[in-house]
Amino acid sequence: MTKVAWNTKELTVGELAERSGVAVSALHFYETKGLIKSRRTAGNQRRYTRDSLRRIAFIRLAQRIGIPLKTIKDALAELPDERTPNRDDWARLSAAWRGELDDRIEQLQRLRDDLTDCIGCGCLSLDRCPVANPHDRLGDEGPGARRIDTRLCPPPQSCAPSTGCAPFTETPLPTAS
């Protein structure tokens, strides 16, 4: 890997690709989508400011956790164009995303911890489903993974017991008398 000098103000597309670990074609794609920008030299070559490295790292991390490019673009549009974003600029962006990121973390934790149990999808195929979701009572609330999807079921501390989205509790099966 060719190391770009620390005091280099602008990077070629090749240098940016190598330092960011992103293919040149992806950089061109990001540019066409308005996520990053370049200036053209007299020879029509692209030049990127060094802060493009942070933007690309942000884009890649956000994509990795499933944030759509439109949402990423909207967030990046809040950063200043006329200067390199500073710590306060990134802090504002971070604060704006905190709720969404907290929700994604909660959802990923639920998926990790509860996927082997009844998730309230209505399949009733796991041995715990008839206990956790007798007669598919969660299906009355609508489609989807009722116990895991945080858009359907907020975190447990805000769930009302009657919603069915409380943490896993066994519901006794009716006994035949």
C-alpha cells in the first residue's frame, strides 16, 4: 500500500480508493449519488479533499449496519460544504442519529438473543411457540416478528403487558377438563 503523505490536502481517486479500501467504481457511484464530491483539475482528473476519507468511512459503516444510502446522504447534507467538518459537526450528526442507532442496537440484540425462541411470527413451529404465543395471539396485532422487531414492539421497559411484546414469558396452555 502506498502511504499518502499526512500533509497532502487532496487525493487522487486511486489514492482515495487505496486509503479508504473502497473500489474506484464505488467512489464514482458515491459521487454520482451526491455522498462525496471532487473537483476537476485542468486535465479533468478528480481530486478529493482529505476529509472525504472520513465521509467514506462513515458511509461504509452506516451501510454495514443497514442504513439506506438516502438516509446517509441526508445526514451528510447536514455537514458543511465550505469547510472540513469539525468535531462539533460530527457530534451534531451523531446526536441526530442516536435514537435510530439505539433502536438498531436493541433490534440486533433481540435478534441475537431471541432468534432461537418464539419471535411471534405466527409459524408456531418451535416447541416454545405454543407456550409463548398460544393460538397465535400475536397475529391479532399484525404481521411480522412481533417480539423482535422494535418498530412493532418497543424496548421491554416501555411495553405494556397486554401488548404481547413483553419479554418472553411462558403462558400456561389451557388444560382440558
